[in-house]
Amino acid sequence: MFENLSQRLGNLFDSLRGQGRLTEDNIKDALREVRMALLEADVALPVVRDFIQGVKERAVGAEVLKSLSPGQVFIKIVHDELTRLMGQENSALNLAAQPPAIVLMAGLQGAGKTTTVGKLGRLLLTRERKKVLVVSADVYRPAAIKQLETVAKQVDVDFFPSEATQQPLEIVTAAVRHARQGFYDVLLVDTAGRLHVDAEMMDEVRALHAALKPVETLFVVDAMTGQDAANTARAFSEALPLTGVVLTKADGDARGGAALSVRAITGQPIKFIGMGEKLDALEPFHPERIASRILGMGDVVSLVEQAQRSVDTAKAQALADKVRAGKGFTLVDMRDQFEQMLNMGGIHGLMDKLPGMGRLSADAKSHIDDRDIRRMIAIINSMTPAERLQPDLIKGSRKRRIALGSGMAVHDVNRLLKQHRDMSDMMKKFSGGGIKKMMRALKGRVPGLPI
């Protein structure tokens, strides 16, 4: 996400850093470049005007012109204005209500409402420890109800059954009654979508809202629709008292115009952002972190939070103990590391959050693929338990058998074994107190690092 915008702004800021001082003239040139970058990112024109005006008012003042590092100050101003544009801070769901807290999901067909209901249910279950019930009031789209039932089962939340022959109002009324009797904390209601905004659709969702009186009314919108997302958001915000927005399919949007426009258009915060097809790929939206990603500064805080949720700490500790004791690094350990990386969203998921990585060209990113990791896992899985523990056993005939079993070539097996040797050699340097020395050397540079 934001690849094009990151590259454009990155090139601009590189040139600004070289300036000894900034004048109103070169700030004007810089603002023109920022404006073009935002327009190319498909940000709505009124939003671009407001953003540029906000940057200009701060940039032409003494804050920048009298600074010893004017380029860096200008970058900070752009960062702060991006954060302001997207809402300053994360806006969490307001579930402070008599249970069940009802969350109504609205949006066009194809925006990803049903999948988002499942993702949000999983997030509330795993992170908030809420008892969640989901229900579908979409009686128009074939298999919509069955789809939500399948998703609910995958994320381990309860599903309230409904039929396409029922009326939406009848379905949700029964679901609320069941949620109260079952002492559920949250009821997520999936409403019907249409291919475009129409009066019938709006009338129905308004009637559901009036009957349910939800604590949250979330507008689900596809990030890849660009300015159309902002226009649809405006139509929904005029018809419904929205409390927030969920931006879906953001991982497939290289421009990011919707993320920068929707907040300004609706006046409501983006509460969640969908960054992939997996049912755990829904994250709270943090404007400051997203602004940092756009400017190529990475998002280390989100990366650490993701690691805490995804990494098997017991396995990580066991590996650290092994390495510290000098017991070697096996192919089983290597496979575990690959699997942990995939659990954290794969290489692209990690790169998006690392400083500077957002400015890599699309061509460079195309050569980095999670499929390589999966191929290496497949090669290791084709080995015998003894071979995984003792890679030195793997010679000519064994290599051919492993290559055949994994659908790879012998040179792929050789490449994996070389990579394992390199990693193993690196691990040996950390054995016998090496890790402690490394940690002590970093002490003082990294806050909170234990000795």
C-alpha cells in the first residue's frame, strides 16, 4: 500500500535534505510536487487542497525557514499533516453498552463486508476476549448467509442462522433476542449490499438501524476503488449516522487515495484496515503509523505488536537456549523460523513496516516472494527426521530424492543447505555468551533491552 506515493515523496524529500536552507520559492516547488503526488495517488481534490493549505501555513513560517535542518522539519510537517488528515489517533470501537453491543456493517456489494465481519469477530474474540455472535441480514445475494456461516466457523465465533425467505428485520430482531438470552458481549450484523448506491438499499439499512439502535455503524469500503470510495462514503454518511469506516483490500492498493480521503469526506474515523485475505489480516487503524509508512519511515511499533501476537515465544526461547548452549541450529529450527515469518504476514508484510522499505521500486519488490519461503519449507518437509537433524547426511542420492519429493531441482536443495550453513555459522557466533555480549553492546542504544 502507498508504494507510488512513498516513492514520489521519498524522491522529493531526498532533494530537500540537500538544501542548506529553504525559501518560500523552493517550498512552493516542494508543495507543487506533494500536490501532484497526492493527485496521482487518487486523493480527492478537496482533500488535497486542504492538505496543501495546512502544510503551507506551517512551512512558510519561522519553524522551517530558521531551522538548522529545514528539509527534515518540512518532512515532519508533512507527516503531522498526513496524521491530521487521517484522524490523529486510533479510534477504538465503543462497546460500552448494555450487552449485547450491536455493530451494524454497511457498504456496497463486493467491498468485503462478510469477510470483514468474520475478521472483526476474530479480533474481538482473541484480543478483547469478547463473546461474539454474528448474523447475516443479506437475503438477496446467493449463498451470502452460508458464506458468513463458513467464515464464522473458521474464526471460531457463533453464528445465528437465517434463511433467504425471511425478512431482514425479522432476522435481526430474532438475533438480538438470542444474543441477550445467550449473554453475548457483541452482535455483529452483516447487511445486504448492492452494486451501487440506490434508494431501496438505503431505506432498508436505515430501517435496520432504527430497529437495532447499534452502538457502532461501520461503513465497509474497498480501498482499491480510490476516489469512488470517497464518493460512496459520502452517500452512506448522508443516509446513516456512521461512527466509523473499515478500509478493506488495502494491501492491493498501491496508491492509497481512499485512506487519505475517506476520513475528510465522512468526518468519521477509519477504525480498521484490512491488509490481506487471511482472517487475521484486520488491524486497528493508527493514522500516525500509516503516515510513517507513507513517508518511508516504517512502522516498527506495529511490527513489534504483530510479533508478540504471532511468534511462538516458547519455541523462540527454546531456540535461544539451544544457541546459547552451542547445541547447533538444525533444519527443523530453520523451518520453524520460516513458518514464524509467514505467520507474521510474509516478507511483504514485514517489509511494509520496516523503515525505508516502502520506497523500494515495484520491480525490486516483484523479486521478493513468499513462494521462495514455501518452497524451502517443502524441501525440508521432504527430508527424513534424521536428515533434518543432521544435514551432513544429505549427499548426492539423498539430494535427488528430496528434490523429487518436493517438486524442486537439486540446485534448489543445494541452495537451501548453503543458506542453512550460513545461518548455522552465524548462530555459532552467538553461543557461549556471544548473545550476552551482543545485548550488552546494544544496551543504552535500544531502550528497555535486558542485559
